[in-house]
Amino acid sequence: MLRFLIRRSLGAVVILLIISAVTFFLFYAVPRDPAMLACGKNCTPDALAVIRKNMGIDEPVPVQYWHFMVGIFAGRDFAAGACPAPCFGYSFANQDPVWQTILDRFPTTVSLTVGGAAVFLFIGLGAGMIAAWKKGTLVDKAFSSLSLVLSSMQIYFIGPLVLALVVYNLQLLDQPKYVPLTEDPAGWFMGLLIPWLVVQIIFTANYTRLSRSSMIEQLQEDHVKAARAKGMSGRYVFFRYAWRGSLIPIVTIFGVDLGSLFGGAMITEWTFSLPGLGTLAVKSVQNTDLPMVMGVMLFAATFIILFNIIVDAAYAFIDPRVRLS
């Protein structure tokens, strides 16, 4: 296990370096100069040079990238002041520290991701297990048909429809908003309820179908049939033997979906006007704000990679037949 974690960690470092380099150099392929945008219409060459120096973009691009990477681990000095490690610089748009801005937005994205994942796992696995238990019945056919329809939905389509119906027309719930969990747990839950429900509609459909097919496959395994032949009850065999084995493909997909949900938060947050990392990334790209774009990209990529490492390591605990060397 230790060798596996070390190997995956080294691979994660290489991936993050590639992501950072590609993002940094692609930024300068965009035909927009952040210094010109900050300088305004009546900009003089001397003023433009001062702004470039203050932004730290007055040197060749490879040198800027080197200073950026060194600053993450050792800190940097800017015209706005010293930036301690981990230093991602200061925003070109408002001179706010990038790292502190990310930390301020992070709780919103985590709440949206973890809460949505908990909802679609609970409903999706439950519906899939019921469909597998009632295989061939009307319940099975209803769940399978409904999941097929819901899996074709998209957040940017169904989100505004739910808002229009539930918030504006029926006025059953308030407009989604983020309230810190430590300040008001009830407000935190109610503020994110609609985004969670919209996210689970899309993901629950996939997990219902996957859970059903995996459970039916496990019920045909020899060890499950042997347990039944020994006189064990169907309910005990279902939960003790078949359910545990069916989790392997589900855990695999969950690791990917959790990373996708975290990385794709910009769509959900933008749809519901939530102040998370997703909306921060969109606005940073619109403002040609390189430090903020780099900070959000590396921060999100780190968590996505971490999710996948945790999921891979969880295999050995779910199924003893799986060994990580």
C-alpha cells in the first residue's frame, strides 16, 4: 500500500506540473494584455511599464513561470507586499491575494460537491438495489425507464427550470445561496437544497442503472449461489455477499464523478449564482486574471487527483481480492 501511495503521489506531482505549464503558457496565447486592460485608454508607455512590473509580467514567459512555481513553495515579493508561501500571487483585477480568495470560496464548492454526492449516492444506490431485488417487475421497469430519461438531462437546462418552478412560480423555496455551516446549519442546508437536488437528478440516473446491473451480476456469482444453497435467507445473501461485491464498479465511477462534480462546479455555481471556485474561475478567465486562473486550476486539479488516489486505495478495503502492489 505504501509503495502504491508513493508511486501515485509522484505521478500526481508530474500531472500538476504539466497542468500548470500548459495553463500558464496558453494564457499568453490569448490576445488580451492584462496590463493594457488595467492601464486604461489614456495609457502612456511609462505607465504601462510600471503596471507590467507591478504585475510581475515584465520578464520573459519562462522566467515568469519559474518565479510563479518557486513562489508556491518559498513565497515572493510584489509591489503590493510580501506574499508568503503558498503564494499564487495577487489578482490582476482587484489585487486580492489569490490564496486567501481561494480559501474563502472553497467552502461553497466543497458543500456543493459533498452534499450533492451524498444525495445522489443515497438515492441512486437505493433505487438500483430495489430494481435488482425486484428484477423483471413493474418497479424494475419503472426505475430503469426513469433513469434512462433523467440521464439525458443537463444542469444548465434543468437548473433554470427548477428555479422557475420551485422558486419563482410556486415559491416553495428561496433563491439558492451559501450560508456557512458553522453560522447557520439550517440555512446552509436549505440554501443548497435546490442545487443538490438538481445535481442528483443527473447523477442518480447513472448510479441507479450501474447499481442495478452490478447487483444482478453479483447475484449470479458462484459464492452467492453457494450461500443460498446452504440455506441462508435471500435478504442476508443480498446484503452480506452480493451488495459488497457490487460496490467495486460503483467506487470506480464515483471517484471519476466526484472529481467531475468538483471540477465542473463552475456550471452548477454559475447556474445558481453561488460564490464558489467555479464562478471565480469563470470571472477570472473573463478578466484575463492569470494568477487567479492558475490558483484555481491547480487547487481544483490537486483535489481531483486526491479523490482518485483515495478511491484506488479504497479498493483493497472493499474487496479483499484486490491487492495494490
